[in-house]
Amino acid sequence: MNDPLILGLESSCDDTAAAVLRGRQILSSVVMGQAELHAAFGGVVPEIAARAHAEKLDLAIEQALADAGVTLRDIDAVAVTAGPGLIGGVLSGVMMAKGLAAGLGKPLIGVNHLAGHALTPRLTDGLAFPYLMLLVSGGHCQFLIVRGPQEFTRLGGTIDDAPGEAFDKTARLLGLPQPGGPSVEQAALCGDEKRFRFPRPLLDRPGCDLSFSGLKTALLRMRDQIVADQGGLYEQDRADLSAGFQAAVRDVLAEKTRRALALYLADAPEAPAIAIAGGVAANTAIRGALQAICDERGVRFTAPPLALCTDNAAMIAYAGGELLALGELSDMALTARPRWPLDRNAAPLLGSGKKGAKA
Ligand code: KG4
Ligand code: ZN
């Protein structure tokens, strides 16, 4: 029998997305960004995002159905991000999904956005449970052991900024374009990572928690010192500061990954694997460091293609399919949850990125 045809919707931050999947086959995946709407404000404005989602969701759905060559009537179930994220955006998606499911008389599945990211390596590479996931994006940073579609153990995470957020702030402080990750990475290519001594936050403490806000403060001080000494920043200063900052993030993520890996391997998983997801997974230096750790320990390393690392609806449809197979359906009481931790037993997060609990 064919796998069910699932329509997935995602609207938890600043991307309006719809996708149609059959099992692990992505028939279509449409992502409509909103960057230009928020550009003037230096960050995502929740009210503007919510309005844009409400306007664009039906267009994204139409496009996803057309690209997949199916009609609404062919859809077997509707999966939607029900949190965590910006409440107005999540609500837009949940209301749309409820309307569709009720109108079609088909099952509705509320999906945790973070579970969507965390299950993506199963969609792209068919990874078996349990695997270790490092989720690193503009809004999130955490180590998870993914044991099942609804079973996650959180080993640690950021206590303040998310790494993508730190890259974005670094770019702003150095006058480099947004998003900061790619422009800092580009500038770092010609830089000397040893010229400035950046701290390696929290390495002196046991465990897998991370902190990135101190790096930004260190960078600010170094930048101001250079400006005071020579009246401005030269190209080489920007490159060296970018390289020093990136090296600090890389080293901290690498060391904490070693610790998370030790905890994960203590369970003696049959086919040990690490997967990385989120926008920061695009960073070549960070990927390289994690790949080296995996090679050292004989562990499989996977990084989904970038389009599936960043926010998209294919991951929501896929996660919805896993829940559907378990009979874990939602009903018309489904609500938008701005906060929704994956690991119900983990201590509450001190911080989940200052942009909010998104990933
Ligand atoms: O997962 P994502 O697309 O969005 C959410 O945060 O939901 O991640 C975006 C973040 C931005 O902060 C961006 O600067 C960062 O990922 N990023 C990178 C790179 N490409 C994107 N950070 C470091 N290096 C990169 N090459
Ligand atoms: Zn995300």
C-alpha cells in the first residue's frame, strides 16, 4: 500500500512554507521568505510576520499542490507546526490546517517545529533511532538524543544567545551584510584567527550547555579598541575579527559535541550517528570540525542539504507522517504553543535565543 499523501504547513517564524510528501518522497516544497518585510527593523517583527503568513499561506499551499501535481482532494492528512515559535504566525498555520482538515474530513496532526528539524535526518538519510542531533540556528542551540518521533533527551543547550544570532550580531558590529553567518564566514576566509584572543565560554564547566553572548561582548571591546587606536576598521581587521569569532564558536561547539557524543555512546547505540541541522549547519568550518570528531570516533556524520536544514514544510509533513503512523493525531482543540520543549523531563531553558523559542 502507498504511504499516505501529507500536506505540511510551516509558519512559526519568517518563512511561509507548504510541502507535499509521500513517505520520504518530497513531491514539492515551497518556502516563501519575508526578509524584505523585516529588513528595515533589524529583526523579525511578530505582527508583520503573522499578517504575511495569513496572506501567503494559501498561495504557498496552491503552489505546493500544483508542483506536486495533486489536488486538495488527494491529500490524506494535514500536518502543521503548532509551536514553538511566534504565536501569531503559528496561529495562522494552525487555523489554516484546521480549516483544511475539517473541510476535507481528513486527519489533522500538530507537529513540534523542533521535532521537524530533529527528524529531518530520517527524511534525508533514513537514520535509525537513536541518533545524536546538534540543532544550531538563528534561534536555537541544543544537543538532543533522538530516540523516537516523540522521544527526545536534551543533553544541553545555550543559556543565552543562539549561535546564528551571535553570527548576525557580529556582522552588524563589523558592518557586514545580513544574514551574518555567510558574510562572517566569507570575511573569515582571509583572516588570521589567532590575532585576537576570543574566550571559549563554558569550557571550564562540565556538561553540554553553551553560551555565546560573551563572544559578542568580547568582539565589541576589540572593535572599539581598534577604532580608538587607528580611527576605523580596515578590511583586514574585519577579516581577523571574523576569523577569531568563528574559531571560538567552532571550538566551543566541537568540545561540547565531544561531551554529548560520550553521553550518547554510553548507551551503546547499534549504528551511532550524529546529525546537524539549522542554518548554522551551513558553516564549513563548523561542519569540518564535527566531521573530524566523527571520523575520530568512527561515528556516521550527516548534514541534510541546506534547504532542509533551514525552516521548511517538508520536515513538518515528514514528522506528521511519523506521528500519523503512531496514531498520534490532533483534533479541533489543537492550539498554538509559543513554548513547547521537546524533552518534557529537561530543566526549563534559561534562554532559548533572545529572538524567542524558535529554531
Ligand atoms: O535555521 P535558520 O535558517 O533560521 C532560523 O533561525 O530559524 O538559521 C538562520 C541562521 C542565521 O542566524 C544565519 O546567520 C545563520 O543561520 N547562518 C550561518 C551560516 N548560514 C546561515 N551561520 C554561520 N555560518 C553560515 N554559513
Ligand atoms: Zn527552525
